[in-house]
Amino acid sequence: MDVFLGIFARITGFFMSVPILSNNNIPARMKIGFSVFLSFIIFPMVQPISQANDHIITLLIYVGKESVIVTGK
């Protein structure tokens, strides 16, 4: 679950920050749906991280870190 959320956070951040895709002409539901679709495709190809655990705080920090890495803010 944590690997999927990390992938999803990176892809969603990418779609929200790329100038062509961040345009308001593309609905947010479509961007999120496409992010979920790509995450499901990429998920089997990614090796699980060894530092993952079941704590919700650690998971939130991990997803936040992945989001910040993509957007650069």
C-alpha cells in the first residue's frame, strides 16, 4: 500500500505541476483517474522499499516527501 501511494503521489504531483497538464481545461477528476490508472500499471514494476512500515505518520511523511520531490516546492 505504501509503495502504491508513493507512486500515486509522484504521478499526481507530476500531472498537477506540468504546465500542459496543469491547465484548467483538463478536469481534476480526469487527472486523478489517469494518475490512478498509471499507478496501477507502474506498481508491479517497482521494488518494495525496505524502510516501509505500518505507522500512519511514517506513511504520511513518505507521501508528503514524494509530493514535494515532484513539485519542487
